[in-house]
Amino acid sequence: SLDALSLLFNCCVLGITFLAGMMGNLLVCWAVYRNKSLQTANNTLLVNLAANDLLKCSLDIPLFMLASVFEKSRLEAGETLCCLHQFTYSLSSCVQLLTLVIISAERFQAIAFPFETDRRKLRIKAWLLVIWAVGFSLGVLSVTLSKDTLFYMMCRHLRVSARSYFDPFGIYVLVPVWMFSLTLIIVHYMRIFVVVRQHANKVFDVGIPSRPRVGNPVSNWSVTAPDCDDPKPPGVSKSTPASLNTLYSSEGGSVENGPGKAPDVVGAICLLTPSSREHAKKRMEGKLAKRFGYIIIAFLVFWAPMVVILLMNVLTSSSALLELELSAMVLTCVPAAINPLIYTVVNHQFRSEFGRVFSTARSCLLGWRG
């Protein structure tokens, strides 16, 4: 029957999400805790998202499974269970939405103003307080909006028929918050796309500098090793001219060693002007924006069925539609397990740290068995 298939589907999805989400998000938090290089402002929002996913997996999903079993068994779930599940679902959902909005906003700020790192750290700390304060407020609102717990999504079966069921929080709060968040996310990523496109066009228009000869050392250059963020590695002074076969200046000039003189520096190095450093920084931030985009796309895909069904409930009501709404709610929990997988696939630092954690765990297990 439809009820049995729906219960089986919901329990399987929730069970897999619980196991994968708990393991994956704990790994994310542990990796950031162990690796100092991952403790950056960019990853603060990722840790916040992982903490929220842990909340959903450890508290909301078990309550979801209990309420689903009670609903199919037509048992009295009780007001406490209904209120607690309504609060945890609303809190985790709203925090997830708001975190993704702030991620997109901070990605744009990082690309448009790549060197305002101190201001970014303070801003992200303030955003974290706002995110959880608003999420907590909306969670309380979801409980108090309906005077009767019969209106709660997971407790509607107690004494409410399909035709009389109405969910005020889903229609008047959750859907508007989702649409508003989606709009802001799209706007910020469109702005990111424009900035990255302008940067790409600027690099293409300037092209590769020509190589006329000049007789004096090049000024205003910094010398770095390949892929090095510090323009002045240890032992290299900014004011010390580098002895190379060929140096490129910002005007396209070059300096060559005298005839028959061997170069003092052997190997490939990077010569970066301030503008070149800014271009490199924007390229890196553009890649990060794509990574965060994967997380947002996965989130939107799993949330779209829920929003569509809530809007359809305004026009018509049926038992089949309520069953689909329950399954759609289950799908909104899946991003809690998907997000750590996205970190592993697209971020080599997280991937390397996860590999070290698994290697250590395997060594400990083999040592314990031996």
C-alpha cells in the first residue's frame, strides 16, 4: 500500500542520512580542529553548517523517525514530541537557509574585496550570532504560531482530516524564508559571476607582457615561490633585486644578465606585482565560489519538492498529497549527509585530512587486533 511504501522510504532515507550525516559532519569538525591551515574565516561558515547538520542528525532525524512511526500506527504521539520536533525541524532548516545565504554573500565580499581579511573575520562572527538568533526565534514562532498542536506537520493524523489540515508555519514562514533566501543566493552568485567575468576579460585584454630589454633592475616586484601566498619568503627581501636570466616588469620590460654570466637563481619562481597578486587571489576565490555553489545546488534540489507541495496544499488537499509532503520533508534532511561528501570531493585540504584520520583509525584498529 501507499502508506507502507511511504513509511519504508522515509525510514530508509532517514536512517542512511543519520549514519552518513553523523560520520561526515563529525569528520568535518574534527578535521578543522586538528588542521590549523583549515581554521580560516572561509571555513568558519562551513563548520557552522556542519554543526547545524549534526543538530539535525542527532536530534531532529530521530524525532522525525519516531513521529513517522507514531503517525502510521495512529498512536498518540503526545504534545511534547510534536512541539519538540516542530522546534528542531524549524530551527535546523532556518539556520541552514541563513547560513547558505551568508556563504554566498561572503563569497562575493571575498572576491570583490580580497584583502579585507580582518574585517571579514569580525563580520562572520557577527553573522553567526544573527543566524542562530533568527533561527531560534523562527523555531519558537513555529511552535507558537498554531494554538493547537494538531496543525503540526507530524501530528496532523491525531484528530485532523486531510481536508481540514492547514500548516500556517509552512505557508506563511518557511516558504517565504526559502524564497527570500533563494533570491539572495542567486543575486550574490550573479554578482560573483560578473566580477569573475570582468577579471577574466581584463586579463585577456592585457595579455602576456612583451619582452623589450631595459638596463636597470625592476622595481616594485615581489619574488615568491610557486603558489606561495607570502610575497616575501624567508631570506628574500622585497628591496633586493633578483638575479635572473629574464625578469618581467609591469610595463612589459625585461632585464637580462650580462653576456656569458650564469644566473644566480636556478629554477622556476613567480614574479608578482600587487595587481598580479589580486588577480591570483580572485582566481582562487572564484574556485571557492564554485565549491560553495555545489553545496547550494544540492540544497535547492532537495528542498524544491517540499516548497512545491506546500504551495499545492493551498489550492487542494488530499491524503496522497499529505503523504508526498511527508516524504518531501524527509528529503529536506538529506543535505545534512550530502554536504560533507561535497567537501571531500572538491576540497583537497579536507580530503587529505580525512585520509589522515582514516589512516590513523586503521592503524589503531590493526594495532588493537594485534
